[in-house]
Amino acid sequence: MTLNPAYLVDFDGTITTVDISYELAVGLAGEGYEEIDHVYRRKEIPIREWLRRTAQLLPPDMDLLLSKSFEWAVIRPGFENFLEHARKQDSPVIIASDGFGFYIEPILSRHGLLDRVSHIYRNDTELNPVGVLEVKTPHAHSICNVCGNCKAFHVVTMKKEGRPVIYIGDGSNDRFGASWGDHVCARDRLLEYCRRYNFRHSPWDDFYDIIDVGTPGLQDLSESSLCCPLGSGVKE
Ligand SMILES: [Mg+2]
């Protein structure tokens, strides 16, 4: 028996209309962020290093960071309807985020959506004993240093349970997890990667579009994937 698909959903720029971690960096990290942005865009540092360096520049005030996150958080249209659609068809909705992470539950809770999500895999950001912000990455790969949160591992774990996975995202780093998805709902940078690598995908604007995507079959994507979450990590 084929189980109903699981949805693996990015948070920043996907569930929310803007990337809150990026907004925090641009708005609050100060002048030093310019150099981090520069080397990241040139692919000289991976997202995990972006998180580590940027966190050190943010004001060490979690109340301020959370209030700014609330200010910028707009839930993308159709998300609540999508959650209801997933519940009716017994499809788990798993959020996997590779941002600063601390604001996800508070934002979902404020919108009355937190208890309708099956699971959240995210990083955490907290003050260390000397008052500097540190990003914790409990879901990072043990060897690969590219992602803070190995979304591909979460996808593969769901597939091993017999569920096809529909991957929903927007960013360039989503390409690793998406490469294991049995279908990808892609916008922005992720859409460019789906076209480049010929992932099975649907472009989307809001969550009403995702409700219309059917049930994909479970596929073995070990050859065409961009990384090996159960092996040594990225292939690139
Ligand atoms: Mg994103």
C-alpha cells in the first residue's frame, strides 16, 4: 500500500512571504554583514557559516529579534487551507528550516497554526555565556558542512517509511532536499535549480497552488540526487 505523501516545507520565504533570517541580517547586523553577504553570494562560504558569522553581528537581545521577526512575518496566502487539505488526506506536514529558527513556533502560534503542523526541524539561536549569539544546528550532517539543517535527511527518512515526499521551497539551499523529493513545488531560486537539474516540479505562487498538486509515486532518486544524507553529504 502506498501511503499518502508527506509535505516537507521550508519556512522562510515559503510559509512566510519574506526570509526573516535575511531581514534580521540586513536590518540589524550592521556594516559587517556586507562582507558576509558578499562571500556567501560568491559561494565562498556555505549557509552554515553564514548563520554562524551573521549571528555574531546581531544585537544580543532575543526580545528585540523576536519583535522584529513578528513585524516582518506575513503568512503566505492559502497556508491555513493547505494545512486543512493535508489533514483531510492524512498527509504529515513537516517544516524544515535552515535559518535562525527561534521565531518559527512563536510566529505559527501567533497565527493559530502551530498545533496543525506535524513536526518542525530547525536550528536554534541563543546567547552564549559571554553574551554573543550562537546558532545551534542539531540536525546538521555529521561530515558535510554545507547546510545547518540537513533537509535531505528528513526527506529520505520519510521515504524510508514508505511515504512519497512533496518538497515545498523557494531558496537555493532547498535544492539538496528537493533533489530527493518525489515532486517539488518550487518558486524563486529553487525553481531555477529545478529547471537546471530536471527535478519533477510545479511552479507555485501560493499554497492554493500546492493543494492542486496530485500524489506522486515513490521514486528511487539516489543516483540523481545532489547529496548523500546517509553518506558523505554533498556531491557537488
Ligand atoms: Mg526559504
